[in-house]
Amino acid sequence: MSKTFYIETFGCQMNAHDSEKVIGTLEQQGYARVEDEADAGLILYNTCSIRDKAEQKVFHRLNEYKRLQGEGKKFAVLGCVAQQEGVKIFDKAPYVSLVSGSASYRNLPDMLARLEAGEQRITGLDDRQTDETFETPFVARTNPHRGYITIIEGCDKFCAYCVVPYTRGKERSRTANSVLDEAIRMADAGFTEIQLLGQNVNSYHDPSAKMTFAELLAAVGSIPGIRRVRFTTSHPRDFTKDIVDAIDAVPTLCDHVHLPVQSGSTAVLHAMAREYTRDWYLERISWIKAAKRNISITSDIIVGFPGETEEDLEQTATLLDEVGYDAIFAFKYSPRPNTPAVTMADSIPEEVKVKRLQILLDRQRETQRINYERHLGEVMELMVEGHNRQRNQVIGRSTQNKTVNFTTNQPILPATGSYVSVRITQTFPNSLLGEAVAS
């Protein structure tokens, strides 16, 4: 087998960062990354199972790769679908040689050695109860300015609709010192923005008992050279007021909180096993709104969960109005394997789910239009993310995680990763338009 590899990644930021660590591990083991699967000796597919038909997509892609089998290539399936489907992948795609869930990534060097020795069916599927995390100094970061740090892996919440506890295993946190050491290395390497990651990032519990999650946030934000710190994704059950206090106290902590609610109906929340009520959630929102800083709030919503009524939907719609989210990510419910909700009758027709989703999106769009209009005339600092040369615009992102397209009268466009002050001149429901101002 040629020691070259090609990797394709699907899914969330956790998956994207997992792939950065997998790539770094492979390179440390003497592998060279290539950009075309035809040039690779090892083809890896890092999968996600959070959405409907994820498994079919994986096997469809593997079937596309099958044509390369005769060229002596090896195939590996990683991530959530690998953990979910397990050894069945070998039966459905016999040309696959390695199947590993994310909890076993720390064993990759051993699995690679076995692959090179000629083993045909290698698995990393038995580590979901491990207390160890995947920590490695070999991380192939794709962005030289903004980087991820996973501080907690797995999930213990077992929400009725969610497959994550079954694919990523139990919650296990890194020590605060380990996280801070990685953040310092990143700052020394020139990174200015760090995003702390976890399935439930604020469920973090320092094994060394030195820091709470809020204290860790503040400590990362105090590292010289770090200008922005973000975190995702929070669970309302673990969202404490000291997180808001930290954002108020430490200017480098971004003024944005993503707090998934999933439904505005207490009855539906109970059926989802979210273990909080609408009022309990709104109390956390009140903490955020009472902050000294103007903290942007975003959320996730599921429509069409089994048993959801029109009244439940209206309660979610009124929650959107009451909170005034800057953005939501809304999805139709789809049953996922192994989850408790699989046994519930999915009695809401697809066309009803589509209609309900559109009702919420239309309602939210009007809220966002009003929210974004409030930025008109404001001067905000943006991190440059790219350039739209056709429009002669620069693409930036605010600390509130809002996209701003802006122009500048300077002959040379500002570099990616630099920071620019921009006055907002026009607003849209999902983005802002502005002009750079002299610093």
C-alpha cells in the first residue's frame, strides 16, 4: 500500500476537527496527503449520522470508491456511521479494511501498522466507555488564523432523538492544563481565534478539578495574542450564569451564545427527554439579555417531533418572538437508529413537517431582518475571512458571528486573518454590508 492518503469529511465542526487530528496523526506516521482519491493508497471517509439517510450516503460513496479497489487501494470508514453500523460495513462493502469510531482515534497508529501488515478487517469500535480523549500535538489545521480545540468528547444526555451518545460514547473531558497548553501553542503559532468544541461543551468537568468551564473560557481568553474565543455547542441544562459573567468580564470572549432549545413546548421538550421546561430555558435567556454586552443568541429547532401538535408549533413560534434569535438552524425530525424516539410513532406526514418548518423559517426571517437593521451605522471589528473579487468586496465576521461583506478604498485588500474596523451601511436578514473605516 502506498503511504499516501485522501480523506473526505462530512458533518459538524467536531468531525472537521477530528479530521484535522486524524490527518496530523497520519502525517506523523509517514503518510502524505493527496487531493485526489485516484492518487491515494489509503482512502478515508469521516462520516456523520446526525441527519436522515446518512448511512445510505456513506454506502453510495463507498460504492463510487469501489472502482478503485483493483488498484490495490485500502479503504477506511471513520466517525459516527462507522460506530453505528460497525462490522456490518464489512458485509456491505467487503473492500473496506478499517472501521473506527471517534472514541478509538487515539489508537490510529496501531491500526495503521496492522493495515500496513496486511490485516483485512480492523476495527476500533469498543472504546465508547473509555475515559481517555484523543489528544495529539500533530494537528493539521486547515485555517492558520482560527483553530479548534476539543475540550470534551462524547455525551451523557441521551435526548430521545439524538444518536450522538451511541456513536461518540460517554462524556470525557481533558484537563484544563492540557487545553491551555494547546491554546498557548496555537497563540505562539499565530492563531488569534480559538473555538472550544464539545457535543455539550459547557458540560465540561476538569478531571484535575482546577477550573470550571467559565474559568477555562476566561483563561483561554487571557492568553497573549488571542483576540477571540468562541465555544459550541451548549446544552441548556449545563448553561450557568457564570458563563455570562465571564463574557461580560473578558473582552476576548465573543459576544455570541448558541443555546439549542429544540422546541418551545414544554410537552415536546419532555417527550424529547431534554429535561428542562420552556420557562427554565427562558431563565437562561434572561441572564444573557441582562448582560452588559449585547450578546447575540442563536439556536437549533426540530419541527415535527412525534406527537407535536399545532399548539406545540405555535409555542415554538412564540418562543422565537420572545427570544429574538439572531439566527436559528431548523430541521425536520427524522428517526435515527438506536435512539428512544425510534419506537415512537412518527405520525406527522412529511408534507406537514415541510409546512411547519417553513412557518418557523418565515417567522424567524422577519425577526432577523429587524435584528440586523439595528446594526445600521454601527462600527464593528471584523476578522477577514476571504475576498469576493468579482464584487471587489472583503468577507469578514463579527464577534457576534455575523457575516459582513465590505469594501475598502485601500489599493491592497486586507489579508485573510487580519482585523478591520467597518461601518455598516446596509442590512439584510442574513448578512450585513459595510465600508472599512480608517483605524
